[in-house]
Amino acid sequence: MMMTLRTVTCRVLLAFTVLLGSGHIAHADGDQRATHLPPLPKYRQECASCHVAYPPGMLPPESWQRLIDNLPRHFGTDASLDAASVKELSAWLTANAGTYKRVRAAPPEDRITTSAWFERKHDEVPAAAWKRPGVKSPANCSACHAQAQQGDFNEHNVRIPR
Amino acid sequence: MSRSYRIRRSFAALLAGMLLSQLTHAAAPSELQAAYTAQAGSPASPDRGQALFTTHHGREWSCSSCHGTLPIRAGSHAGTGKPIAALAPAFNAERFADAAKTEKWFRRNCNDVLGRECTAAEKADVLSWLRTLKP
């Protein structure tokens, strides 16, 4: 009888944990869901060679379109690609771009880091921290968000390098 | 320069170009270097390659800005800080193993560093230097 009771308790606990877990995902912000999208292999291969595979949901479709149309002049570097790759990336990025309220407006220079939501979320970070050798630039997400490459930007996992 | 020599030389360059464009998949670093050398029509120089790699060419970045002066270990992207795995093929088997990928990165990075594409001779020089770096 004790065994059965214990088993039932375990099952209830397990179910509760699962419920909590899924609830967290289901009720998270729109951006949380967008960041967990598995990157297109081509996106990981071509774009994530130089920077974090920024989640497509962090920019509106018109920003992605402008970026993809200007790859030979990509924030001061030549990121040019063959036409077939450009087409594939363009389709995936615009299809998965952010459409929810806070991402709807294109940020200045189509930079994720100049978005109002980005600045608000990072307003506790001291200006000097961005300049530390282990950080270098606000574009270097994984300097502080260790799981950024996997699309995890949860603030509880943030470790700012000293 | 005799006419037959010129014909032979342009034929060799043509052949090398065809070879390079056909090496779209797997290729060994030595094969890529041979193709670039044939296209250049003169032997590769590791010293020239090292000089090209480590010096600035009137622009903000040199090759070393991201790959390090001795690219036998990981570097870091000068703009984004993202780690870049070792470039010397003896330290990273994925480097110079694919002709199309090699061409893509030479095109982009030479444009960033020199403001133009690299010549076949320059590519042969750089690759010949990288191939001298051994564990």
C-alpha cells in the first residue's frame, strides 16, 4: 500500500513538473518562442560563422530583407553569398521574422542591438561592461548568454565576464 | 616571350581555372595550392604569404585581426568577438578541404582586408605559408 501511495505521489509530482515546464514555454513572451526555433542549416553554416545565429524573431521582415539584399556590405564586411543561398536564407528569415508588437518596427540600421526592447532589457548593464575584452560588442550575445547559440537568452543564465 | 610559350602558359592557366571550378567539393589543401599556383603561373612563396597575412593593407583589419598572427589556434572575430577555429590546415582538418568554401572566404576576406579580391598568386602564397605551420 505504501509503495502504491509513493508511486502515485511520484506521478503527481512528475505531472506537475511537466505541467509547469510546458506552461513556462506556452506562456512565455512571443520572443521566447521565436528564439527557440532551430536554425536553418544554411543559416548556421553561413551566418553563424561570424556571429551568433541571431534568432530571426528578433528583427521584423523588412530588416531581414534589407540585410540579405546588402550582404556584400554587411556592417562593414563583405558577407556576399551565391544567389541560391541568398534566396534560401531570405525565404527562411522573412518567414520566421518577428511580427509581434515590440519587434514590428525596424530598429535603426536594422541592428538588433538598437531595438528599443534590446536597450530596455540591457539597461542594468554598465556601459563599461560592453567594452570588456571578453565582451567587445553588444552583438557578442554569447559573451554573457552562454546558451545564445542554442537560442537560450534566459536572464537567469547570464554571466557577465569580469 | 615566344608565342608557343605564351600559348602554353595561357593553356595552363585555363586548365588550372577549370580544375579549380571543378573542385567544388572535397579537395586537399595541397591540391588547392597546386591549382592556385598553376593559375598564377609562378611558384608560391610562404614568406610573401605570411607578410600578406600579418600586415595591414591600408584598412582597419588584417587577416591576423581575426585569425591571429599565428593561426594555429582559435582567433576571434574583430567585430563580433565570435571565436574562429584555427585556420592552418594541420590544426583544423576542415580548412581548405572544399574549393568552393575556400573561394568564398578568400573573396569576402580579401575584400575586407585589401579592398579587392586576391589574385591566384596571393592565394597560393597564403596557403603555402599556412601549410608550413605544423604541430
